[in-house]
Amino acid sequence: MTDQIETQGTAQVADQIAVLCDILDMDSTGITTDTVLSSLEGWDSMAIVMLSYHIFDQYQRRVAAADIRNCTTVQQVLDLMHP
């Protein structure tokens, strides 16, 4: 049972990373929750605005651009997407 939960959790994280990479218009290969956002070519102010819109559109949550800008890793962004 625990293995099934871990597999579902891993798949969910992979899906969330894929969404983030889609917003950044980049391939998700090699991107993990520990990836530093500043190392991603597409991580800029436009990506922050698009991510803020995505979170509102998909989850009806408003996340301030400043909160997203303060994130340093992919995991921190995922935590904003799914608190």
C-alpha cells in the first residue's frame, strides 16, 4: 500500500513539474523538485505572471507575484501550486 501511495505521489509531482515546464516552454527532462529556478532559462518575470495566472485558473487561488518571485526551487513553486 505504501509503495502505491509513493508511486502516486511521484507521478503527481512529475505531472506538476511537467505543467511548470510547459509554462516555461521547456522540456522537463532533468528537472527535479531540487532544481534551482534561476538555473532555468525560461524563469523570468513573464513566467512568474503566467504561473500566477495558471494557479488562479486551475485552483481558484490568488498567489502574489512576489510570493512566486521569492521561490528559489521548483519544490517551493509546487508548494504554492498545491498548499
